[in-house]
Amino acid sequence: MFYHLLLPLSDTFILFNLFRYITFRTAGATVTALLISLVLGPIVVRKLKEKQVAEKIRDDGPATHKVKEGTPTMGGIIVLFSVVIPTLLWANLTNAYTQLILLVTVWMGLIGFMDDYLKAIRHQPKGMVGKKKLAGQVALGLLLGVLLRVFPPSENFGTASDILFFKNYLVNFGAFYIPLVILVITGASNAVNLTDGLDGLAIGLIGLCAFAFAGLCYMTGRVDFSEYLSIIYLEGSGELTIFCGAVVGEALGFLWFNAHPAQVFMGDTGALAMGGAFGAISILIKKEMLLLIVGGVFVAEALSVIVQVFGYRAWGKRVFKMAPLHHHYELSGWKEPQVVVRFWIIGAILALLTLITLKIR
């Protein structure tokens, strides 16, 4: 909105020329998201308490989590507003990349909201039936894949993607491109959702991933940087940097209320939205493989669940003391803040490695 309202005035007031620069608008979106989350947070937490929208702690989880019974959930409402509003204010809304990332974020946020609503308000322990939730994720992946094929956001946007550590070499997914989009969207959203089990864990990692993705989006949208790094240049994709900046600001603001001991939980509303957004960003900038590195902790959490289920069905034994992985370390004697901070450290290292891989080609 600011971009469209104020940039045309730059011929009269030179100061408004700042809105031409993605870096300036990204900084604005980051600060705006932080302020919105800090202002909106207490209001939402109070309303959730009044409506008794509280988390139900699973009986088979760590005993130390029982004290969290009754903590408000659906805090993802804060996350959604703190990301969507700054993006609407600071991004170029005619840009196809902006439109697509907002579509994915809101769609997945609504699926998460419905699941949280059924669990916390309608008191249905399992929330939305797993098949229905999966159907919503697959439908979004299918829609995004079709839109990218029929209405590509850039002239050179095709079915090929960058390969890790290889310069000027692409892999073309061809007919498998849409299935790839479905897999990435579904996998990323569920991985982040599984990680959201400890105070501050998921939101801290979300902020770190968003910071790395901001750098990737900015470089992908710059012809000079893309040429120097030998990565695909996608005109207009730099606008995604503004969305990533909003996620960084939102993560910092929400962490104020979600840090141990948490005043509110994010719930599926925020976790599915952010996971889906990261999956979409990796697709939109042709960095699907880098998602495995930048979101390495999320991947490990998801894999731990898969391994646990497979191991139990195959051998009748649990590979981990409990899945997802963060609970395994809790039951191994780590205190909750130790697990969270150590996973953050790993996430920060992975974010740096992600950016380094652009030079190691």
C-alpha cells in the first residue's frame, strides 16, 4: 500500500524515492511486524483467556509439561496478522510473487485455524480429521503448482531448479514439477507443526529461517548478484524479501509472549502457515533443495516421527524415547530451555551454511 501510494510522489518529494528500494521496505516491514505483534499480543492473549481457549496437554508426554495445562493456544492469530498486514503495507501488491506467498500463508493459516478451533473451542481432541487436513494441504500444493505452470510469475520461471554445489547446472522436474510442489508444501507445513512443542522452539527457528530466506530472495531478485553467484535470476522475486522481513519481525514479537514460560502457544494456525510459507518461498525462488538445509531442524523433527512410527511397526520397539525429537532430549534429561536454545544454535548454524552454499559452487 505504501509502495503504491507514496512512490508516485517521489518526483515531488525526493524522500519518497526510498520506497523504490526493497531493503528500505524490508526494514519497514520488519519493524511494523514487530510492533503489531507486541501491541496485538496482550489483546489476543487476554481474549483467549476470557474464552478459555486453552491447550490440552497430552497424557503420554513429559510430566513437566503438565504445568502448561490451560495455557492459551491459537496464538497463531498474532503470527498471521503480524505477517500479512506488514506485507500488504510495504510490498508491491501487483507483484505475482507477493500475491502467491500471501495466498499460501492465508490458506494454510485457515486450515490451522480450523484445526485449533475444533480442538480448543469445540473440544474435539483430534481436531480436524487428518485426511481433511492433508487434503487441504495437497489442494494448495496442486493449486500453486498449476498457477506456476499456467501463469509463471517471471518470464524465465520454468520447471527447472538450482542444484546444490553445482554452478550453472539445473535439474528439470518436467512432469514431476507439480507433485514436487505438493510434496514441498505438505512436508514443510507439517514439519514446522511437529516442531511446535516447546516454549519458543518453533518461532525462534522460524525467525532464523526467515532471515536466511530473506538473503536468498534478495539475491535471486538481483540480476547482478544472481549472475555473480551463478544462480537462477527471477525478475520480481526480490519482493519476497519484504515478506521474509515481516516474518523475522513477527518471530521476535511473538517470542516475547512465547518464551519460556509461554503465555500463549502458536498452535496450528501459525505453525502450518509459516511452514507452508517457507515451502512456497523455496519453490518460488527455485531453492527447494536448500530448504533441507535451512530448515534442517524441522526436517530432523519430522524424520524422527517417521522413524519412530516405522520402527515401532516393523520391530515393535521405539527408536527414540519419544517423538518428535525435542521430546526425546527432554526425556534424556535436558531441561526445556536447554533443548530450545541448543536447537536454536543448530538452526543459526544451518542458516549460515545455507548462505555459504551459494558461494561453494
